[in-house]
Amino acid sequence: QVQLVESGGGLVQAGGSLRLSCAASGSIFSIIAMAWYRQAPGKQRELVALILSGGSRNYADSVKGRFTISRDNAKNTVYLEMNSLAPEDTAVYYCNADITVQSGYQYRYWGQGTQVTVSS
């Protein structure tokens, strides 16, 4: 069994910063990719940032230059450093990971989500 546990969400004023963390645990053989998605009320879930096992990264245009995704392979943890936050960043942020488990199968896992609220 594998689970993703997110932390770091909260309330922040516009222009402020937050760092989200997502730790994967369980019968993990390897983590192929980790990503952050977000979903605001009434909107579709969107990919915010992605980091692959080789270290390459991709960002949504709306967050490029403000957010940074990073990964600590030793801790099976992905981070999202969010700077210059604006009210439009308000959403539930979800961690996502493609993980090969010890049995050799690959699955996509989701965290429970963490609320980020940016006030003006």
C-alpha cells in the first residue's frame, strides 16, 4: 500500500509565500514522477507543476517564475515553493505520484488535498 500525505497549506496574504510538502510512504520501489495539481471551486483540476525522476520540471504558465517544484528522493517527498501568491492561486492543491511498488506494478496515487487560501 502507498499513500501520499500533504502538508503546508493554509491562509496567506497576497504577495506571501507557502511551501507545500507531500511525502509518499508504503511499499515503494521507485517514484517515476511527482506532481502538484490544484482545483478551485467551479473549475477543473489543473496541473501546476511536474517533476520527473531525472529531475526535469514543467510548470503551468500561470505559476512559472513564482512556483518551484523540488524533490528529495531520499525522503520520497516532493515540495512546492509558492511565492508571490495571489488570490487566483486559491485552490485545493493535490499531490500526485506515479509509483512502482515492490511487486513491480506501477500506479498513480493522489493525496487528499490541502487548502491554500490567498487573501487580498
